[in-house]
Amino acid sequence: MILVGVVPSGIVEQTRLLINQTYLDGVFRAGGLPVLFPLTADQNELRSLMNRVDGLLLTGGEDVEPALYGEEKLPCCGKCTPERDALEVPVCSLALELRKPVLAICRGVQLLNCVLGGTLYQDLDTQFGKALRHPCFDAPAMDPAHEVQVLPDTLLASVVGAGALGVNSRHHQGIKTLGPGVVMSAQAPDGLIEAIEYPENPFVLGVQWHPEAMAAHHPVQQHLFNAFVRACENGKSVPGI
């Protein structure tokens, strides 16, 4: 069985963890078994967790702490969750070190970029200011809100095809500068980076939209989970991974 480590997407009063079922469904449909990680910052526990799973799924949620990319928190930044950062920064770093496949979604792609040395817009409306409306929380999550252009000759293009792809849009932050070695693989019409990958590792892919919310109705979005779980399976047969 392919085991996929999944970080929680919410915390309630420090005693309950939340995860949207759609993340788990995407992994299940692809043939993987999702394993929800507990909130811990213990490095030994995290290394043990990452050694036992075959890949890492970084989920959406509240904002990444700006200190992680060298900035002070501005009033336009939303609520941050230090407990999630304390789990996800080291576990993402471990996944990269161990060359485990990583699929990063929404907040996940932002955190991945920060771990790899990049920066974020704390709020697109006040700091990016282009015409495209990105936080479309009033629209059904399963429906496309705008298109992105998937760049040719990228890992993402090998999964969903190059060219126009309809995506939902449920974020108020976004990637400002890419970390060293990080490659943009999709872009919104207003120029915002919508997907990244890290060619130094066999499968590290992050998307700004929420494919888990669209996958049951738009098969091309399920392809992301299928390719991710397939990479996890392939990694099991590679010595040292």
C-alpha cells in the first residue's frame, strides 16, 4: 500500500485537527492511503513519520507566517497558524531531503516556495493589484474561476497537458519571488505564478488552486493526484528513497 502523509488543514482550539474529505478522496482515487500527521515539532518524530510514508501532501489553510520569508506581518496579512508552520516547515524540508514526492496545494505551494527560499505577497489586492479576482470564495469550489496557462516542457504539463487549464481560485496570497531552483509551471492571465516545481527532485509539484475540490467533476484535476501517487509508488522501488 502506498502511504501518503497529509498535513491537517485546520486546528480547532488546539485539541482538534481538521481535514477536508476531498483531499483524502483524491489520494484514495489514485490508489494511495492517506495518513494524517499529528501536530508536532519534535524533529525525531517528524523524521520517523517521513521515513514511514512514501510521499507528502501539503494542504490549504491559513496564511504562512511572514517571518518565514524574512518579512514583518502586515495588517493585510490574514490569520497565521504557528503550530502548522512548526510542523510543515521541517516536514517539507525532510521530504525534500529524503527525495520523497511532494504535492503542495494552495497554502501548501506557498509554504513549499518559502521552504525553498522564495517569498510571498501577504495580500494580492493591496500588494499585487491586478485586475483578476483571485479570492472567489463565493463561487462553488468545484467550478473553474479563471484559466491558467500551463507552460510546456514542465512536470505539470506532463500531467495535465500544456496550455489553458480552468482552475478554481480561493486565495488572497500568492508567490512573489521564486526560491532558488524553483521553476514556474503555470501562470494566471494577470501574471501571478499559479504552479511551481522543483526539478532537483523527481516529483515536487505545487499548485495555487484546489484540485481536490474539482477532481470529482473535472478528471484532469484528478490527474494531479494520480501522478503524485504513481511517483510515490515508483519511489518505493528506488534504493535509498
